[in-house]
Amino acid sequence: MFRPDDPLAPREPVFEEPWQAQVLAMADSLVQAGRISASDWADALGTELARAEAAGRPDTTATYYVAALAALENLATQATAITAEDLATRKAEWTRAYEATPHGQPVTLASAKTNSPPEH
């Protein structure tokens, strides 16, 4: 339970966006299910953070979670039957669904098919 008078409680939100929490939750789920080890996760995340640093990306929360997502995607393709092509296809489907969904409506993959903008 959160107590505002707790000196160890975070003073700022830990996550800036829901997807950031989801990335860490999915990584934890893979560890808990025995699909990857905690050290696999740490190594993959460290590798992605080193890549970000080498590319000159700023040391920010956003950079951290983009690296965490890349690490999760890499581990998922190694530890499951999911391929990099599967991930790319699914990302494209969600992008089309998001773009085709009217404002205020929930985004679903069906939206990508039923509300697709006309082809030019």
C-alpha cells in the first residue's frame, strides 16, 4: 500500500507511459515462466543500453524504455517461436489499426481491416 509519508516511496511516477510498465511486466513474465533467465534479461538490456549510448542517445527514461523494448523483442525471438518478421508484421498491423481508429474509440486489430483508409 502506498503511503505518502514513506521516505522510500517514489516521488515521481516510475513510468511515463503505460507501455513502459508493460515491457517490464512482459520481461518479468518470461523470467517467471522460465523462458529466459534474469541474467539473460540483464545482459540483453545492458547490450541495448550500450548500443544507445554508443549511438549518442541521451541518458533519459525514454531511452531506457526503448532499449528495454528492443531487449525484450530480441529475447522473445530467441526464446519463443516468434520471429523478427512476426514482430514487424504485428507492429505494422497495430500501426494501421491506430491510424484507422476514430478518435476516442478503442484500438483493435480489427480496426486495421474494417476502418482502413482508402487506397490511393
